[in-house]
Amino acid sequence: MNCKKALITGGAGFIGSHLADSLTDAGCKVVILDNLTTGNLFNLRQIEEKITFYEGDIRDPEILDKAAKDCDVIFHEAAVVSVPQTVQNPVGSAMVNDIGTLRVLEAARRNSVKRVVLASSCAIYGDDPVLPKNENMEPKPMSPYAVQKLTGEFYARLYRNLYGLETVNLRYFNVYGPRQDPSSPYSGVISIFLTKAAAGQAPVIYGDGSQYRDFVFVQDVVRANLRAAVAERAVGKFFNVGTGGFIRIKDLWEMISGLAGVSAKPEYKPSRPGDIRESVANIDRARSLLGFNPEYSFEKGLKITHDWYRKKQTY
């Protein structure tokens, strides 16, 4: 990273805190803006002396200006990230995901930030039967969350074309790893399953369990962000960030229960509105233009994550 100073919105959260670790290790000054709604200062304890932290909201232009001052790059991770939550509260989530993203881009423009790397989502593809998902497919959003992420991509392109701000959008597939919060019913399925397994409890599977996801380890997502911040050919484009492989949800529980040594059988409930049945990424564009290749196999990443959750239970 040839970066002197970077702002991470949502930097006390799951992905943002791992990104902050890597940036500080690379010698970059790191500023974090987080309202701590879902983020946690505990995630930053190992680097708290090396960063500047602002507790605040991305919809607040004054604190955004303060945080973005003299930054080379902004990594925009802050969002309402739960699909069901956006279904329940489409207006409230839009105020964060739409207006908040617009505020971040405007702060970058006002403060002459060179580049903004934005977290988008594979949810924009919807349930299009074409697999794997590639970036040239027509978006078919099925939830407010997907519409909001797609709107952020349009705003990013607009700021690139109108104002010359370098923007890159990363369409995350299903990110997992240490620090993912399992306390909410809206959390990632792996964090929920690991917590249930640690407690010897049965999880709930929505649908018949044959639905599948492309699970990508958080450290690979961090690497994609770091490459997106510097790759010359990335500007103005959007990229899938996944692995190109997939795991079925019922098989995921079998793997996790095997690691934890529990035999609890999952409870099955009807699918939730907005849930996508099948998702797997084509990452050819990211390989070609970002030089991105996932380094963590699912088995390796899951073991690291399981070990972290197991230790967390003993705190």
C-alpha cells in the first residue's frame, strides 16, 4: 500500500476492523468513523494506540469532513448490512445506505480524496438463474438492501464521471471470519451456526438447506480492498469478491457440527422474504484487473473462524 492516510467508515465492524489491522501493519495512518451501532471497540483493541477514532454517523457531513481530511483513500464499509432488516425498515435503511453513501462520496470530493473503495454486494444479482454471477449481468434486486447497494454503485459512477473522483465498487459475496457478530438474528449464517455449535444447540435453517452460497474469508476480502485502492485499471469498475466455489447450507452445518463435536439436528423453517437461493461468483475480472486470487480454502478459513469462536466462548 502506497497510502499515507486512509479513512474506514464502519471501521469498528467485522470487515472494517480487519482492514484497519492490515493498513496499520502497512504503515498507513488510519482514521475510523463508526457509530458503534453494530461495530465494537473491542475489535480495535490491538491497534487502538495507532488509529484515530471518531464515534459518529456517516450522515453527518461535519464529522465526515473531519475524518476525511488529508486522506488518500476512503474505504466505505459502513452500512445496514442485513437483508431482512432492510425489508422490515426500507426507509430507515435507505437513509444510511443511500444518503450515507452519498455523504461519503461528497466528503471525498470536498476533501480532495483520491479514491473511494465502496463495499457493494452480490445481492444486486437477485435470483437470476445464470451461474456463476458475472459483472455483466443485468441487476435484479430482490430486497431494499440490494437496491440500496446498487444505488451506491450508480452514485460512485456519477462522482467518477462528474467530479473525477476515483471510485471502485466491490461486490462482496458471503464474507465470514473472526469478529463477525452472532448476536443478531440478521447475522451471517456461519457466525450463527458456530455460536449454536459452541453452545451445543440446534440452528434454524430457513428453506430446505439445499440453497448455497459462495463463502469468502475476511482476509481475502481485505486483500481485495487493498488491491482495489491502488490498481490503476480498477477505477470506475465493479468487481465480484468471492471464491468461485460454494457450500450448501445443510452441508455447512454438518461441517461446523463436526468441528464442534455436536450432534444437534437443525430446525427447518420457511424461507425468508428477500433471501436468495443460489449464489456463486465469477471472479475473472478481479483476477485480471486487481490481481486478486483468494488464498484461503473454505476448510482453512472455517477452522480459523471456529477456533476464534471457541476461544471467545471462554472469555
